[in-house]
Amino acid sequence: MTRTKRNWIPLLLTIAALAGLLMTTAFAEGEAVYESNFFAQPLSLLPPVLAIVLALITKEVYTSLFLGCLVGGFLYANFNPVLAVTSVYDTIASKVGENMGIVVFLVSLGFIVVLMNRSGGSKAYGDWAKKVIKTRRGALLATMILAIVLGVDDYFNNLTTGNVMRPVTDGHQISRAKLAYMIDSTAAPVCIMMPISSWAAAVSGVAESMEGVSGLQLFISAIPWNYYAILTIFTLIVLAVFDEDFGPMKVHEDNAKRGDIYTTPERPFEGADDESKNSTNGKVIDLIIPVIVLIVSCVSGLLFTGGFFTPGSDYFMDVMGAFADCTAATGLMYGSFIVVIFCFLYFLVFRRSMSFVQVTDCIAEGFKVMVPAILILTFAWTISGVTNDLLGAKYFVEEFMKSYAADLANLLPAVIFLVSVLLAFATGTSWGTFGILIPIVVATFGVDAGTILTIGLGACLAGAVCGDHCSPISDTTILASTGAQCYHLNHVKTQLPYALTVAGVSFVNYVLAGFIQNVVINLAIAFVTMFGVLMLLRATIGKDKVNARAAAK
């Protein structure tokens, strides 16, 4: 044995002994009721905040999210490395298991998208749409209208709208970042105002858990007070009509008009719609029919998991009741599975436009397209689980609200909005946010509080959507990037200035709403202030253009 090898033996034995000691400690701790020293403390919010900051600085999403998860694991384990690693691993396994339906839905949708591309359906639809939709403005408004029509579920909305409208927006030289913003800003804001949707069911379900509260009535009454959702849709219309942009989005749009729809060197989806393998015999129906089947089957899947089609049940039961009991991940998985079977039959038997080998090749390609989204979603789900389940961040926020809410009186709606924004931004989940805050809001105001209760609920829901909208670790933000096939951080950076602008106007209007408490007057003020801010920004942009032209001369 050489001297070099002999010197390694004590080191290896020492490492093995330390590992054994740590394992023993971890198992010994596991026998008792374990609680982290950082549970429900301010540092419980550190993992997502760290991940978000690192992602924005380094432009590296996967590593940033993983480090955030790992830091959360160490906080949970009180810096015991073995327990930290095992807790993160267990959380990954748990969260992926809970959301496996979404993973299957993503892979199925990837298969369908590649299939429609290679069959020539996407190209045929794009060529037809360019003849019908002749302007950029028309393409943007058509994207928004389709997203509103598909407002039953945000996951389904983001992916379907993005994949259907991408050929149209590409043809009109609209950047992928702008497409991602359009679908992300229509998905959740529409769902949170749609009485028949998975979001309405979730909100109503939380509210119904409290005695003396009608969840659906409370949800509907809060819609006109949901300023962030309303003003986001309003902003989309104004920006589309005037064809104006500001901040990083303006750079992306200016480049798109010159032929570069990606702008940055990071473009993971470039070539995904490559038509070199596409059939030249594609027809518009090769995209339209699968999309219609996808919509019908996914909505039916949601209703099925809610018990609407259960044998022996009342087939005339309230649709809202079915949505309230539905499981979105499972319903979408069932729906996408039906579409996969339909696509095989459609392209092989009815259209006979592709061979069996060509169709099956699309399965692997579709999975490859969705790998970035699945990986980011896995880390996002994990960091949310570490933050809320292991570190108890939700309990920290709950105690904070209970301690300070009662002393704020008429300013409470604005405070609720801010807290909801911050919690949703840090955890990346709007459902988790309003699930925590709605009972606190109702308990703070009281069931019989009247208008101020609906304002507070509207502020809570608006803040949840806003924080989720801004957060890089939000699943809906990730799926919007996927649907638009846009580099994720490009979507986050370009969307953030718009979201913060609407959030600022919403906050001011919640301050006013706490004192005025008149739905018509407050809504009118909200529209006027939002339009005024957008026109001020437009005037500033126009001035910058004039100065730039003058400098060029």
C-alpha cells in the first residue's frame, strides 16, 4: 500500500464516524416530537426570499430554487445536515406525489403541442389567423379574449391559451415575454372573478368552513372590490389598444418588431416550433378539433372529480358544488389522457396524416419540451412545502395579522392587501395565501360587518393574486412561461413593472375604500386613477421617444 493511499484511511474513517454520529442523532430526534427553533419565526420566510433574490441576480433558476430549499431544510433541522437533506428529499417526494396529476397533464399537453406542430396544424392555424387577425392589437386582444373564455382553471388557461395563440403572436412579431404577460395576467385575475371556476370553489370552500358564512355569496359580493384583478384586465386592454409598453417589456417588444421574439441569450424554447419536420398537409381543424376536445374533456374531468357524473348522484346538482369538490390536478390529468387517446385516433384513423411511428415520436419530444417547467415546478412546490409545512411561515403571518389588525380600523383593507401580497410572493401560492387569511379576515371584521367585510375579502383575494403574479416561484407564473415558451426569468422581469404599477394603484384605492365604502364610487375612482397612471406613463414614454430621435439627429 502506498503512502498516499495510507494517508486517506484515517480521513475516511473520521468521515464515516461523523456520518454515523449524525445519523444516530437524527434518528434519536425523530423519536420525539420534533420542532424547529425557527418554526413560525420571521426567518421562516427566508428560503423563498433567498431563492427569489438569487434567481434575479444570477439568472439561474434551478440552482437558486434548490439552494432556497436547502437553506429551508437546514433551518428546519436546526443545522443538522443529515436531517436537513432528508427533510428536503421527503418534501420533494411528497409534493411531487401530491401534484403528479399536473406533471402528467404537462407531459400530455407537450405531446399534443408537438403533434399539432408536426401534423402541420399549428402552421395552418397560424397562416389562417394572420389573414383574419391583421394587426398586433388584434392579436393581443384575441389572446385576452380566449383566456377569458377559458377562465375555469388557471393551469389549463395558461397552457392552452399560450399554445393556441403562440403562432398568431409570433406572426405579428409579438415577443414571447409579452405573450407570457398577456396569458398570466388574464388567467388568475379572470379565475378569481369567475363564479364557476376552480378558484371560486376554493374560496367558497374556505369561507364555508366558518359558521354563519355563505361562501359563494361572500365570494360574489367581493368581486367588485377585487381591484388588482379588475385593474389588471383594464391595463391589458389599455396597453393593447395604445400598443405601448414600458420597462424591460419595451426592450423585448422593440426587438420583436425587428424579428427577435426572445431578446436575451437564454432562449430554452427556441426551435421547439421548428417546422422542418412538419407536414405540409396540415389543416386548421388539426389544431381546432384537438383544442376543443381538450377544453371539453378537461372541464368534464374537473366536474367528474367533483362528483358531477357519479352514478346514482343527482345529475342536476349545482355545477358550483362540483367545482367546490373537484381536484384540479386529477381532473386535468383525466382530461388530458382522453385527449391523448383522441389524438392517436384522429391523426392515425380519421385524418391518416401521420404514421404510428411519427405519432409516438411526439411523446418523447413533448416530454422534452416540458422538462424545464416540470423541474422548476418541482422546486417551487418543494420550497413552498418547506416554508409552510416545515417552518410554519403561515402561522407567523397569522399571528402577525391577529396582533396588529384590530388596531388599524379603516386602513385594514389596505393592510390586508399588503400582507396578502407579501405572503403570496414569498410562498408562491395564492390558494395557500387566501386559505390562511380568509378566516382571519372574517374573524377580524365579524360575519355581520357588511360592506367592510367584503372589502377586506376583496383585498385578501386581490393581494393573493398579485403576490402570486409577481412571484418567480409561483406555479401559475411558471406555467405562463411554459405556455408562451418564454424563458422564465424574462417573463418575471418584464411582468413585474406592470404588476407593481397595478398593485400600487390598488393599494391607494383600498385606503380610499376603507373610508368611502361605496362600491360604485370606489370602482369609478379605481378606473380613473389606473387610467391616469397609464396615460402618465405613456406621455413619459412618448417624451423619451422624442428625445431619442432628437439625440439621433
